[in-house]
Amino acid sequence: MSKTIYATRTVSEGIFSSEFHINIKDSSFLVDRVNVQVSRLPHNGDEVEGRVIAYVVAEKGDQTLIEMPGADSPRAWASKSDLVFA
């Protein structure tokens, strides 16, 4: 069973009101809002601090491959310093 973690990220508005836009390294993802905690709601293209639920898939050195909840289960490599264990 994979470990549940939070990846700390900057968060902005998604295309639809039910999602947020998340950037991780060179990749960006649209993630359902229920899987993201934010300090305040982003408005008019601004970015806010947030945490997205993720699952550890693999670890290599100081990097962790995480999978985020969603229809396509997006994956990205993240620095271990950007992860907070639940």
C-alpha cells in the first residue's frame, strides 16, 4: 500500500470551478479541488500556497515519484523537501 502525503505547491485557478491548476517542476496538472488544501482561494490568475494529496510511487535519491488523484492519475517527480507526510 502506498503512503499518503501532501506535496506543497503553488496553486492557481483551474479551467473549471471544480479544479485547481498545480505546477510540479516542469509539469502542470489540473486537480480536483477536493484533493487540494489552500491558504486562501486564488482569484484573477494569482497563485496561493497549497498542498495536494499525493501517493508515493517510487523514490530515487532526493526525488520521489508521486501520483495525484484524478481520472488520469497524473504522476510527477518531486523533491522530498516539498513533501509532507499525512
